[in-house]
Amino acid sequence: MSAHEPILSRLRAHPFVADVSLAKADGTEQLVVVPKLAHAPVVADHERVQLSDTLAVITDNRREALSQYSEFFESPFLGPLTILPGDVVVDIGANIGMFSLYAQQHGARVYAVEPAPQTSRLLQLNIDMHQQASAPTAHVVEAGVGEENGTALFSYNQWSPAGSGFYSQEAQQHFIAAAKARIQKIRSQIPPSETQQSELLARYEQQIEQSTAVFSHTEVPIYTLHHLMSAYQIGHIDLLKVDAEGLELPILRQLDERDWASIYQLLVEVHDGGSYEPILTLLANHGFDTSASTTDDRGEGTYQIYAFQPGRAKQIAPAQSQTLAPVQLLTAEALMPLLGTGEAHHLVIADPVSGLATAADHDLSLREGRLRKLEAIFRELLGPEHIHEDFLQHGRSANQLFFLALRVYQELQILLPLPYLMEGPYTIRAIEQVIQRMDHASAS
């Protein structure tokens, strides 16, 4: 029996561990621990964002995830919604699955529809990570929904994934122009003598000029809602949520009378102010009672519409969350007592999807090299008492993130990606993980 076998056996017996193996890296023997998906701190090269005791998701944009969590889990507007165990919920424009997870946590059978391949993969993993053994299986449909079946070119916004959609070239150029204006605003604050700052800005401006650095394009299948209901044998929908970045009216307009009769509640986010009144009229013409509120204070015409069939009012009850186990992510500290005290062991926790090892928290070697330089940068900008905190938590404006990027550029000769600067988080650990992913991408 190997001298390591007792340790391997103890680690494998941990309830959060799927597998353990021995590996060598740079001549150092490592214990590589693969956690079960539900307990993995990093999944598909994405660090999980803990949103509540029972929810920890992966996302391409942390700020958007926090905003969506607030909208669907904390917003008082969700008060009228009825979601009972066993209800059928169809989520059109599911994104990374925040509303689908809300419905899933209430015991619903969820059909989550998302056209972007990049986002759909995260959606599936988020649903899998939170799937309760006793709950109905959730289905992910990688497709768009429209007025007719076919295909369409989908524009994935790499800076703001929630803002992706079936956009015209004009709309994409509008987004790029806004990004350039933001860079110009920062440039106006820089003295002409600061040549390094100007050089960094020029490199970011070059990224913006390359539209592929903002949008990527994929041909995706498009189905009508009627087709999806037929294909998945959905006899009725207890709650239909539609958030399709301006396509809400065309999606609803193609429904026939039998479809309308089989839908009991709707939650529609309207992005096109010109569609707001026509959608209210369409719902009223099919016998729905409605209530609505605006979801922005900038006059951009974004509304939430809730609608229900009054004939089913006697069955309506407040949504009741199921009893959920708290999300517990595996950490190196939790495993350390299992290693014994006889000798030092180098422990890494692997990503169960990519297979890549993520650095264990207790590994002091992480503090060397780049981490020492990052700590020095944060000490300089935030003070020594805040070096392990998020840069934006101390009154730093979004524009000042540029100066953080500048110091990283000066000290490490590394250009932090613009999408990362748009999303965060802005901690030493997060920046190091971004750099590791850049290293991995350049080596592959």
C-alpha cells in the first residue's frame, strides 16, 4: 500500500469530495482534490459568486449577477407571483439562470431557454449545481424564441452578457461608441505628461475599435413558443417569464388562442417603450389582469408586467420557497485536518469541469511573485488595512479602476482585459485568477 493511501482514503471519504489523486507539478508532489459539482468553488474556470446561503453561481459578469439576484430574489415586484411545487415555469431569456433558479428553489419544473452558447453553458452548470434530489429536473433549451422557426445571427456582448441579443449593426455601434466615450472621459483627466497612462488608454481604445473584442456572433436556432410547447410536450404553463431584449411583443403575438388558454401567469420585461402599451392591450384582449412597474429611473422605457388569468385567482398563493440546504463550498482549510501532522502536503482543489487545479488557500507560495506585487499595489492605493478587500468597496469610482489597471500594467506588464474591468470582482485574488486564465489561454 502506498504511503499516501491512508490520506487519499480519508480525503475521498469527505462528503464534498468526488475524487483525489497524486500528481507532480514542477517537481512537487501534489494532492489534487476534485470536489463534487455542488461544492466546487471554481467551475468551468469561473469562481462561484456566493449570493445567499443557498445560492452560489458562476457568471461572466459579477455585477450583472448581483443585479439579477436583487431583481428576482429581493424585488417586491415578485410578490404577486404564484409558484407552487410541481408548477411548470418557462423562462425565455434565461441568461445564467437567476429566475430559473428562483423557480427551481420553489419546486417548479423549469424550462430555461437561452440562445447564447456561452451563456447557455453557464446556465446548465448553475442549474446542475443547485438541482435538489427531490425536485423536478430542469431543462435547458439552447435556442432563441421568435415569431417563426428558423435561424438568426445572435450578437454576444462580451462586456455585458445580459445585454446580448439579436441586434442590428447600428445598435452594436451605439454600444461601442458609448464605450469609447467612457475612455475619452478618462483621458480628459490625465495630464499630457503622463505618457504611460496615455499608452495604456491607447491600447484599450484599440481593443474597442476591434468590434470582435466587444461582440461575437453565432448563428442560433429560433423557435416559436408554440413549437417549444409542442416539442417538450408542455400542456400548460403556470408561469411564463419573457425577457428577450426587445422581442417580447413578437414572441407573444404569434401565440394562438389555445396557447393563451394554457398560460396562467406571465412576467414580461419590456425593453422597448413602444411595445409597452401594445403588450398590455394584447394581454387584456386575452383575458389577463395586469399590473406593471418601471424597472429603471433613466427614462429608457424598461418595464415589468405581471399578468394572470383571473379565473385562476382562487388557486393563487404566495410563492413558498422549499427547505434548501445551504451551499457549502469546499475549501483547503476544511481538508487540512484530514492530512495529519506528520509531513507537509501540497493540496490543490481542481475544477471539476475543466480539470484544472485551482490554488489552495493555505498555499503560501501564492503570496510570492505576482501576488506580492499585487499586494503592494493595493497597499499603495487602499492602505494596508484593505489590501484583501474589493477595490470598489472603499469609495473608488469606476473610472478609478483604470488607475488600478495602470499600476498592474506598470508593475507586471500585463494588460487587464476590458471585459474584466467591466465586471470585477476587484480583489487581489480575482486579479491573479484573471492573469492565470490569460496565461492558460496563451499557452493553449
